Amino acid sequence: MTNRVLLIYTGGTIGMDWNPQTGALEPLDFHHLIAQMPEFDAIPVAVDVHQFPQPIDSSDMNPQLWAHIVTIIEDHYDHVDGFVILHGTDTMAFTASALSFMLQNLTKPVILTGSQLPINQLRTDGRENLITSIEIAAAHHPDGTPRVPEVCIYFSGKLLRGNRATKINSEGFNAFDSFNCPHLADAGVNIVYHDALILKPDFSRPMRPHFAMDAGVVVFTLFPGIQEETLRHIMDSPKLRGIVMRTYGSGNAPQLPWLIKALEDAHQRGVTIINITQCAAGPVQMARYSGGFLLKNVGVISGYDSTVECAIAKLMHLLAHSDDPEFIRRQMNRSLCGEITVPA
Ligand code: ASP
């Protein structure tokens, strides 16, 4: 039986072309993309296509469009073996993270990909990324279960857990990596799957879609010289419910009494504050230095080894589903779908 994959085309460089007037790249529709790819007809997988009515540069991605993607996946879930989402690289890691929480108990592959060069360019990376993603989305074990039943990013030979991935290069083809999680597969002459690392959901349970995300969140980065007035403006914002604070090293902050007080006040008001390191690799360990210990004392929650993209998406998802800061704290301290490494 031929495997069937739904290709969801949202936009991104892969399907863009230069506007002759401005010289800037603009998203075009899917037929333009497919016309550049005669090899598409030779793929041994049945590919259905759903395109966004208005393809976008992924800088314009937002929670409403994430919910739209979830609806498309829900509508087609029982009729296809897997999904490939063509998406711009700029916010791909945010979308992959968000979908990993919005598609609870996912039992089918959802592979996001795109490219650094438009598909009509001679040296494009788009063809390989697209063809290999379709192959991965259709891959099965001998018992018929999908090989990769999780949200992933495939890019430049690497299959990465979506909520662990981050964009690392604005120019090179090697645009993504997941520093705190090994690759789930490597594609060279063969696609080598690292099966032991891939999530194993309960295939007997239905996928549960979630559509709500609470955007009352903010990310701020600590830096030497940070000013109280600026931070207070952010923290006193009435609709603010969650903060991702990018700290130094293993989760440290300057020992400034006003900063600790501002964090404590926010925590008392029920704002959830997550500590994420500015380092590309390694976890937060708040008890290691007194600069981190102080944060823990005023209610700041460890983000473990989460990416910023994932922390913000998880927070938006949890805040949309609960008003109970204690529940949110417990969930932030658990790995819901492989997004953090929680020490035993
Ligand atoms: N600005 C583009 C986008 O994210 C970049 C890309 O696709 O690589 O849509």
C-alpha cells in the first residue's frame, strides 16, 4: 500500500522568488514551487497538498496560524501516514515547539522543513530537504507503526526533535541544531535513524489537539548594566502572566536587590518566571552559585536545558490551559514531550 503524506505549505524562502521591482524575496504559491521540481512526481509516496491561502514569510507566524496548522492536521489525521510542513526558517523552531505541545499524544510524524535558498535556484538546499522530509514522514517500522511519531525539524542532513531545535545560522545550509539533544536521524547515503532516542507514544490513544495559546508572555535577556526602570515597565505590565528570563551561565543573575525584589513581586502576583541560560548548550542549575540560588528563593522556575523557543511555547500553552501557578510550576518541571532533560 502506498504511504500518504500531507504537505502543508505555509511559505518561507523555499517557495519565494525575487520581486523585480524591489529586489526582495517574496513568498509565492505552491504551484510555483512545484513547477521547479519535476522530481516531485517520482517520489514513491502519495503527497496531498494543503497550502496557506496567503503564503507568509515566517517572521509573520503567530499563535492563530499555529492553531490553523493544528486544525489542518486534525482534519487529515486519520487519512495520512504523516505530515510535512514547509515553513520559513526564521521562526521554524518556535512553530515546531508550539506544535509539540498543541498536538498531545501525537502518533504520526510532523516534519518541518524549508530552505536557505529558493527552490528555483541552482544551488538550492530545498530539494533535498523536501524530498528527505517526505521520506521520513512516510517511514514505518515493520509492525506498521510510524518510525518518527513526533514533531521534528529536518534540515541539511539532520533530523532534530522540534522542541529542542534552534536556528544557528542565517546563511549556511546547516541552519539548525539541537545542542542539548542528539540528532534523531542523520541522512547521508542512507537515513540512519537513532530509534532509541525517538519518542514512543501510546498508539492506542487518540491524538488530542489543543488550539489555545496565551501570548501574555515576554522574553528578556540579562546584561551587565540592566536598569530597574526598564525592567519594572515590563514586569508591571497588567496582562503579563509569564516571563522567560535569559540568565548567565548555569542560571545566574546579578545580586541586585531591586532585581530580586522585582522578580519576587511578579511571582507574588502569580506571574510564572522561567530561568533559561544564555548559553547555547548545557542546563540551568540554580543551586550552583548564590546568583542562581537567590532566584530560586523568590520562586523562579528552572528551565533545565530548554531552548528559549521551547520555553516560550510551553509557557503559552500552559498559561492558556490553567490559572493555577502551582499546576504550571509542576508542568514546567516535567518533560511533557521530550523538551527538557529532567535529572532523575
Ligand atoms: N525570512 C524567511 C522566513 O523565515 C527565511 C527562510 O525561510 O529561510 O520565512
